[in-house]
Amino acid sequence: MGTQTTTDLPAAGGAADHAQRDLLRLATAGSVDDGKSTLIGRLLYDTKSVLADQLSAVERATRARGGDGTAVDLALLTDGLRAEREQGITIDVAYRYFSTARRAFVLADTPGHVQYTRNMVTGASTAELAIVLVDARKGVLEQTRRHAALTALLGVPHVVLAVNKMDLVGFDQATFTAIAREFADYAHVLGLPDVHAVPLSALDGDNVVLRSDRTPWYDGPTLLELLEQVPVGRDAAAEPLRLPVQYVIRPRTPDHPDYRGYAGKVASGLVRVGDELRVLPSGRTSRVVGIDTFDGPLTQAEAPRSVTVRLADDLDVSRGDVLVPAQEHVRTGQDLVGTVCWLTERRSVAGARVLVRTGTRTVRALLREVDARLDVDTLTVEQWDPVDTVRTIDATDTSSDAAPRSLGLNAIGRVRVRLAEPVVLDDYATHRRTGGFLLVDPADGSTLAAGMVGPTLLDRLAPVRADERDDDWLAGAGI
Amino acid sequence: MTTSTTTLPGAATAAPARLTQLDALESEAIHVMREVAGEFERPVLLFSGGKDSIVMLHLARKAFWPAPVPFPVMHVDTGHNFPEVIAYRDATVAEHGLRLVVASVQDAIDDGRVVETPGGSRNPLQTVPLLDAITQHRFDAVFGGGRRDEEKARAKERMFSLRDEFGQWDPRRQRPELWDLYNGRHKPGEHVRVFPLSNWTELDVWRYIEREGIPLPEIYYAHERDVFARDGMWLTAGDWGGPRPDEVVERRVVRYRTVGDMSCTGAVDSHAATVADVIAEVASSRLTERGATRADDRASEAAMEDRKREGYF
């Protein structure tokens, strides 16, 4: 293996090959035990994305760990930080890059350990495809369900169940079929729209990049073929226009004394010269008279292109505003209800002053309450009656009695937030690119939570009424 | 779309509906740069004259066109420079009307802020003058050309990477980055390193240079040069301290894959004289660019992680 070079790498191709290829962002979920690092190493290795010095470093490391040097431990290719090497775990999202002649891939390698759920949420937020990994000997485990639930929560449109270690079950068709069926049933409950299952062995390479002759009963695509085939970005372009304004370009130079353009990335949909747009939250309307880029003017631009738009009227448009179609009724408001994943060790405090970041806008806000909590292991939702008045809570008191309805690190719950000024409130379920928000600590700027506006998986699952709940739920809170 | 009312010269065209990979990477980088311009008071772009920083500057010009780039560029000058690169830097700054800040390693050595190890590389010495310049100019956002594909520790780097008042990077304190909501809030004295090229690979950078027709310092292309071998690399003779009496100088056709301090940036044997040649060479290369040409990354497997923690780029 060590003698293989990258001289024939397919990604190299001719100029014509790569010029038209597109980009797929994907995430992996699974634990070290499932062979996730080996699978990613295999994808990199078999697409010839591993270069010789990386490979020889891994060979040295394999030998240093007692390997005989004949087989490379592909998992070591993706082992990043020293703490991870020492502890043998993955502690943070790592990004990997590989490509084929058809497509380039940005892979978010997310840890499967429960205390790092926030990293999986992070990796899944931008992914258009998630690979959920299971060990064929163990089948669908609690953590498999958790990974699938987070994938559904974050609205990842495509899911591949990679049934790994098929070599250890003798490439048994019945084993694969049972696991694939169980997962499909679960995916249906979660509302995952597009799920595929592939039997593979990351260690030996079966059905990862190259088709295996040890699974004659499987005539579906290999993992890489699936990654190459799923449509990219189709949903973003099909949604209505959202163009959050990032920056107002006013050169005030002799060549452009009166130029005023609104710079931003088309988050979804399409903007065209001549379109009537509405500026939110102010509500004023105007017409697009130019779409400018460094390379020349455009008549139209589609998500996710970065452009500069000029309007016919001299409106007061600034960073934080959103340009939307004038004829569409887009919801704005000061009361945000959404599902958050709590990302920090400090627990949520009802009544806390926070900043809400959505699109390019940051506004002051009050975290009024947490009124439901999703247990991703059991897929149960605990729901509480609304609190009428905002109570004053001592933030330094972290005892559970002081904050009975709060979220700890990695907990997922529904929040009600009152905003100091109105913002665009797109439901995440239908507007994945604009329906996300952050809760930020105004004191030190840290990100407290990431949220999704409107109904999510949490609301889809049947709520347990407060009067039916088990009183010792706090024992498991905050996982 | 026949009634375009654009007032700018040139006929407007419809952008191709589907973004290619390079379009997507370009759009992402421009988005990141505009976020910084919108959120920070005093950004600065690190500009070494290396290809990654040149691509960053090109993206910055695109991001704010027709306005000029709204922030200065900073060169951390080790004093061991390739003259071609300094010439390129100065010409670029003049052509685009940029403000250049130079943070000098030599000054830091002269002031006693850093101590030079005899015969050692000056690359690790860049950290002190870099941090001093950030403090002196009160820069709150610093664009770097780092890419996640370069090195294992960088694979976990954020687009927006928070640094404490000592410029230090703590992997456990990094904020989760979801969607494209980059949180640049920081306390006084802290700053944020921003890496718009995070998701680019070396090949992407070269293909973008080809697509955009971006000129580079000529040392990136094959040329004849007097070099000598040290640590398995071809180094250029210079007043920084090479060659030693036992090292033989010979004339070879080489090019540089990275541009850094002359004492530790090695050339590779190459006949790649054009961008297309370089792309073909990089695509078939058996060594990553850092492995081939950076002595300081070989010190230990965790070398980059250690330098990052201390506030290196």
C-alpha cells in the first residue's frame, strides 16, 4: 500500500474536467468504534487524495504504535490534535477535502461521543448529505438514533447509512437488510426525506470507492457513487429570494462618486435586474437596476453567489436588512420561537439578556423561557406550561432548583425569545439558509446556542404533557 | 431580462445557474470578507507576497469593487526575503493604492523583543512582531491565508478563530460555526484571525490563479538558480547564513511551491514554467507543499499545533 503514489489521481484530470465540477458539503456521524476514521481515510486514500509525505507519516505512526508496517492504519490520516492522539478520541469538527473528476467534497468529520453533540450539529448545519455509520455486528444503536435525529433536526436533505465492518459478518445479506430496514423505519419517524444504505468494509475498501465482489447480492451504488450523484444546491435555488445585506459599498471616488450598492450573498432563490424587492424589516420597496460584480454586470444571480445589488430608489438600507420579493408576504416580528442546541457549559437562564444573530443582523433580546426539551436518545419531548411572567433568577446559582427549565451543554429545547426590534422570521423547515440563528452572550461574545426558527423535529414528535412527566427528568438533563 | 437599466458599461449577462466548485469557494470567501468589513473596526490582511495571500487580496478587491479594499495589508518581514517577492509586494501595493504595514522581525531582534537562535529559522520569530503590530495598530481582525488542507492542526481551524490578548489559540475555546453565521464578538485586547481560504486546497488555489489570470512572483515558476542542499531541500544562498563551507552550490532549474523565509523555504526541482504546468505538477505531486518545502513543519508531528497555540498565523 505504501508504494502507491498519487501520480494517476483522477481528480487531476484535464482543465475541462474540473472546470464544471461542483461542490458537495457533507458530514459524517459515528464513533471511532464504528470505524469512522478508517472510512474517511479510505475515501481519501481511494480517491488518491492522500499525498506521499502524509502517507509516510502515517506509516511511521502505524509502526510506532506496534503495527508491522505492511498495512497502513488509515484512521491515522484523520487524527488531528495531540489531545486526540493521546486519548484516542476525536474532540472537534475537522474538515477534509477530496475530489473526483465530477465533484469536489468538503467533509465535516464530526465526533460521535455524546459530550460533543454540539460538533455534530455544527457539521450538519451546512451539510447537504450526512453519512451515518453503524457497525454491522452491532446494528442500529442508541447513538445511531441520536445521529439520525440530529441530522433530521438540522434538515440535512440526504442521508447515507454506511453499514460498516461487513467483513466481520461474512458479508451476510440478511444482516445488512435487517439493519437497513430498522434504520429506514426510524428515518421515517424522523421525517428524513432521502435515505440510502450501503454495505461496506472501510478496512478493506469494499463498496467505498470500488465495487466489492464480496457483496454480489448488492447492486446499488458504492458510497462514492452516491456522493457523486445526489443533487447539489437545488433546494436553495428553488426557494424564494433572500438576500441579507452584509455591507453597503459607497466608493466616493472620482469614477464612482454616487455609487451605492448593497453587497451580500444570495442565501436562497434568484435575484434579477428589474425585480421589485422589499427591504425588511423596514418594508420599503424598490426595483433592482443593477447586479454588479468585479467581473461585470449580471442580469440575474442565483444562490449562493456573492453579488452587489443597486436599487432604483435611495432607500435607507444597511447591514442587517434583508432583500426579499416585494410581492411575497415574509414574516417579521419580535417574538421568536425556535429549537436550540445549547453549546456551552453555562446553563441557560430564563430572563437572561442575550444577543440574537440571524442573517447579518444582531439584536438585543431576552431569553424568556425554555418550554420544551427533546431527548434525542429516546426521541421524547418534555413540554411545560408557559410561564406568564419573566422571573428574576440569580445567574450565579447553577443549582437545578434555581433554573428548573434550563438547558445544559448539548441539550436541545424549545425557546421563546423576545427581541428588541423586529427581524425576518423564516421557518427553518422551509428556509434552511435563513432560518438559523445564534444566541450570543453580550458580556464575552461567546456563542451560547444555535437555533432554528419555527417548528422542527421537536414539534413533530408527540409531546408529553407536563402533568404526565417523570419528576426525575432533571437527573438526565444536560446530558 | 432585455430591459436592463444598468448604468455601468458592458453588457450584463446571466450568470450560469449552477455554481462550479471554484465559484462556490470564491463566493464563500467574498462573503467572509464582507462579514469582517461589516462587523469589525480595524481589519488587516496579512500579505506576504505568497500565492495564498495574493489570492486573498484578489478576492478582497472583488468583494468591495468598485470601492477600494477597505483595510490595509500587513507584511511580517523576516528580513530574509526573496527580492522578487518584495518587488512584487511593493508593485501590488502601489497599483491598488493599498496601505502597507510592515512588522519587522529584524526590528524585534534589534529591540531585544526576540532572540535569534544561531543558524535557526526566523519563521517562528514572526509571532512576536506580528502580535506587537496587532497591538500597536489595534487590529481586531486579521485575515490569514491558512487553508485546512495544509496540515492536521489546521483541519480543525474555524473561519473566525478567536485569539486571546496573548494571541493564543485554544482549540477548546473555539466557537462552533453553524451555517454561515460567523460570530466575531470579542473582548477588548482580543482579536480574531479570519481564514477566507479555509475550504480551498492547493490545487483550488492554482486553478483559481489560472482562471482569474492572477500574476505571481516569478519564483513560483521554473527558473535557473544557484542552490545548495540542506535537510533534503534546495536552499538559495544569501546573507541569512547559507551555504556553510561543507555545502556545495550548484545551478539547477527549480521553482518554489511556497514563499517564506529564505532560510527555511526550499525550492523543488521543476520545469513548470506556466500556471498550467504548475497545475499538472501539483496534481501529480507526491508531496504536500508543506512537507516538501518547509523545514519548520518537520520538527515534530505536532509542530504546527504548537506554533498555532503561540499565536502563529
